[in-house]
Amino acid sequence: MKWYDIISKIDRRIIYLLLTIFVILPFFIPFTIPQNIMPQTRKLFDFVESIPPKDKAVIISFDYTPQTMPECRPMAIALLKHCFARNIPVIGVSFDPQGPGLAVEAFATVVDELNSCATSSSDSIMYGRDYVYLGWKSGRLAALLEMGESIVSVFPVDHFRNAVDSFPLMQRITNYKNISIAIILAAADYPIDWIRYPQTRYGVKVGAGLTAVMAPQYYPYVQTGQVSGMMSGMKGAAEYEKLVLDHGYARILGTAETGMNSQSMIHILIMAFIILGNVGYFFSRKK
Amino acid sequence: MSPDPWIWIGAFLTLMIFSFLYKDNPFYKFGEHLFVGVANGYYIALYWHNSLKPNLFDQLAAGNYIYIVPLLLGLMYFTRFIPKVSWLVRIPIGFMIGWGAGISIPAYFQAEILRQLQGTVVTPESFIDPTNGIWAMIILIGVVCTLIYFFFSREHKGFLGHTSRLGIIFIMIGFGASFGYTVMARVSLLIGRIQFLLGPWLGLIQ
């Protein structure tokens, strides 16, 4: 077998093994590959940064799934830290059935971390005052439109079965008029429904935190301004984590930033395999 | 290593699924079937407790008999299994199509056609920032050439041939970007699992 046949027919198990080694190595050999902040991530950060404290709320729609947690969970954590650090009220919702458990976990992680440093009730994060999680709702198109009239009518009780209108936060946040932006963290095509319905009818600003697979589909909406900012995959999450850290809203980097070293290594390996495959193909054709 | 049994279960299930990378085996099959079963159970419980019970059965129990209408519409879907009355399924389907078209068509036109057309138009204001102006021109050329590629009423010769070939280049760049992002997404999933195995399970990383 010629050398070009060997490099164009590498056993897939060898490729998997090399991929695994290249993912693991960066966790033990400390190095940092600098990450540039993409404009769409900065736009989302700047938008949240421009929201006045203790005024309009941010809706975060937790529509990601357990398998996409490595991409979307760091986005949720960084975004929640950013909002809470700036005293921006947060309303969590889910339209994906797999979202509730992950949303509760993300809120608990951030709230526990921030409250462990709090010295009084005024600088701690309190459920019902600073944030609520309304839970999952089926029939999302009707729900999205109805929330423009009254959020409480769509979610009379929250995820924990408490009456939503009993919360101080929800007594002043009635519908989309009191919402500064809805940020959808999604592993499926949920943000488009926010663009088509609440934005078209009520002018709601929409932001997105998407898995990398979905990101190219949403660039046209960023270009037209229909999406006010976007985090794209693990890279977008790492960029948002970095912005949050650089502005002093977090003490440590999140999991996306550490994962990006592995990501960069893997990309180099995949490019090498693509080049090898093409060289092998070119020489075998020449023969 | 973690003392939490749930972490251990998660780790073993992850390894069972990864074992497919070597070759198909009973451990992978077990993991796959368990996942399908658990996912089904989760969805049934969630839809019952969060949708069917509060939105339909609790309402009927409270005496709101108008909810018999959606109940009947829903039950009509099952008439597909009874050939004699299977035509009844057209009623809920017609209802859903009517509702869906009414709600979607105006929103779709506004959000996906008019706004996207607006975003493609190049105006003198586009050139206030010269870099933005250049990108706006590239977007305009890309949209027009890609549309010409999908214009099949005339043979792609001469001007149409040149522009449609340029359209193919734009389409290929789009596919390349999508492929790159897909690789990044799939690698992210692997990184997530490796982080779980090395961190919460083995305790080798923070």
C-alpha cells in the first residue's frame, strides 16, 4: 500500500483516539489560545449593559437540552451573573420540555454563588423580588402572543406552583412593555418564533444564545437588527464569560473558556486530517 | 473520585454510549434503549402534569364545560384508527391549518421577507462607514447571484452563467461556514462529556 493510500484510509478508531487525546491534553497542559470577541457577542453584552438597573426585566428562555449543555449552560450562567450583578430583574421561562430542570439548576448555581458573598438581604438575590422562573408551557405560539397582553394569564403559577401575581417582581412586570429584551438560549429553532410573533406584533427586542449548528442560520437576523446580539456555540459562551469577567461581574472564568482550548486543538487536528485526506486523494488520482 | 452514585451512573452511561465508537455492542444497545425509555417517560409525565391535567381535565372538573370542544377535537385525531369514521380527522386538521395559516402568514411575511429585503437594500447611508458599505454591497451581490442560480426558466449561459457561477461560490461559502460551525458544535458535546468524566467523576480537573 502506497503512502497516499495510507493517509487517505486512516482507521476511524485512530481518528477518534486522537480526537480524545487532543480534547484531554489542554486540561492538563496549561496554555491559553487568545479568543477574539465577535461583534454579535459584544452587541448582546452591550445591550444588557445598557439596561437601567431595577427597571425593565430581561426574559431568558431556557430552551436548551442536556446534550447541548456544554454550549448553552455557560451562556446561561454568564448571562445570569451579568443581569444579577447589574440589578436587572430576570424572568425565566421554557418552551422546550427539557428546559425546566436545566433552568432551575442554572438559577441555583448562580444565586448560591452570589448569595454566598452577600452580607444583607439588599445585596442578595431573592426569588420573587429579583427573579422568577415561570416554568414550561406547551403551545408556545399562542403563549408568546398572549404574553404581550398579560404574562400572568399565560403563567398563573410558576414552576414551583406558587401564584405568580403574588411576587413583588411580577406585580410591576405585566407584559412585554416591561421587558427590555428576551434572550433565547436554544438548541432548536425557538428564537425565530420570538422574531416572528412577539417582535413583529409587540416590538420585543430579541437576543439569542445558540448552539453552533444553528448560528449560521441566524446571522441574517443579526445583520437586519432583528436579533440584537447573539452568542454562537461554545465560542460565543466563552466570549460572554470573558466580557463578564473583564467587567468585574464574575470572579472566575466559566467552563466554556477552558473548553475553548480543547476546541482550538481539535480544529487544528481536523484541518490536518482534511489536508491529509486531500493530499492522499490528489496523489491517488494522479497515479 | 465522586462518592455520588448518580455521577457514577452518568459516567457509566456515557462510557456505554462512547463504546459504539469502537463497534456496536450490548452495552451501547442498553444505554440507547434506556435513554429512549427514560425520555418517553419524562415527556409523558411532563405533558400530563403541565399541559393535559391543568389545561383540560382540571378545567372540566371545575365545571368549565366549554373545554369539551378541544377535548373532542383532540379525540378526533384518533379516528384515523377507525376506517368508518376516519374522515372526522379532517376537522381538527382543518382547524389547525386555519389557525396556523392565519397566525403565521402575516408574521412570516413581515419578519422573514420584508425585513430581510430591507436588510439587503443598499442606500447611501450604508456608506457612512465605508467598511459597512463594502459588506452591504457584498450581501447585495451574493443575494442577487444566489437567486439567479435558482432561476431555471432560461439556460445559464452568458451573463446568467457568470452570475449563477458566482452564486454557487456564495452558496459554497455558506455551506463551508455551516460545516465549520457543525464541527464546533459536535466537538463541544465531546468536550462537555470529557469535562464531566474528568471533573465530577474522576476529580482530576476543577
